[in-house]
Amino acid sequence: MKDHYKILGVSPGSSQDEVKKAYRLLALRHHPDRNNGSRQSEELFKEISESYFILVDKSSRKAYDDWQHQQSKPATERPESGNAMAVSFLMVFRNIRERVFNTGSHIESATLFEIINEVLCTENLNYLVDVEDIATNGLIIDELVIASKFLDDPSKIILYRKLIRLAHGNVMLREKVSVLSNIRYNPVKEPKGNDYSEDYAYLFVVFLIVLILFGIIMG
């Protein structure tokens, strides 16, 4: 995950007002409209907005700080359960969804996707799958499916693939994710034992009829 403090040029101990001030200065300096629509400025502006989105809210900032703290420890010293960290990720995604709706839907689709895609990066996705906290992962899927309402179709497809990975074969979770693709998840049903016997019985009867007819013709 990116170092959001470094991107905004503030320290982890900075106040919320300092975060807001840093964001305003950087956003003004790198806004695409002030840089002749520069592609580089556009990408930098998205990155700045993403970092601000994570750090300006106390709950998502705390979850991000907790994640950074755990990652700074040697692997042997990290908690084995991981449930607390999974809940921290849930808090981040819930904050994203709430802030999207609080803006009255006035949010750029590309920026929203960048934020979601960054938090749900491969490393974090693998972590959530390995923890196997089905309840928390289900809530994360719920939050992201709701927030995805404001994404364009290509972004939804990418998010769909990531959430299918997060569902990790769980039928209930895959059913939640299927909303994104408008495809109902239908698990493959295993054939019942007597299905085979019925098929063989039918073939045996057909075979007998063929033999009888063959005997009549030859006779």
C-alpha cells in the first residue's frame, strides 16, 4: 500500500487540519485544469485525492495506521488471528462508501476506482483471503458492491474479479458479488448417484430393443 503521509507531505502525527491544508495546497498546484490537462498532473492529482480520502477521516486513518504498524513488524511478531486487521479493512471500505454517498454522488469514477483498487491491492486481497474471516469479508463485499454503483463498467469488471477472489469459493459471498456482473452465480450440482443408474438402465433397454429387432430381421 502507498505511503499516504508521504504523498501529502505530512507526518503520521499531523493533525486533521494539517492534512486538509496540505491537500488543498497540493490539489491547487497539481489540478489538471491548472496544468493544461497534463496527464502527469492528472495522475498525481488522483493520488493526492486518494491519500486525502484515506487520511481525512479518523476511522479510516486509524485503520490505515494500524495496518502500517502491523506491516512494520517482523512476520513472526504479527498476530496470527488477523481478524482485527480484517475489521480495519472493513472500516476503510465502509468509510469510502459513506463518503461517496455523503458527496451526493458528485465523485469522479476514476478517482473512486483508484482508491478502491489501491486498498484492495493484491497483497491486501491475499491477506483477507488467508485470514478466512467469512463474516467480515462478506461485509467488505457488501460495502464495495454498493460503492461500485458510481464506477464505470470497465472498473466494475476489475472489481468483480477481485471480489470473486475474496469470496474464495463461498457460495453465499459469490452470490453477493454476482450483482456486479448481472450474472447469477449457479454452483455446479453434483449428479446424484441414481442418475447414473437411470441412464444405464435406459441404455440397456434400448440395447435390448436393438437386439430383438436385429434378431427379427436376421430371422
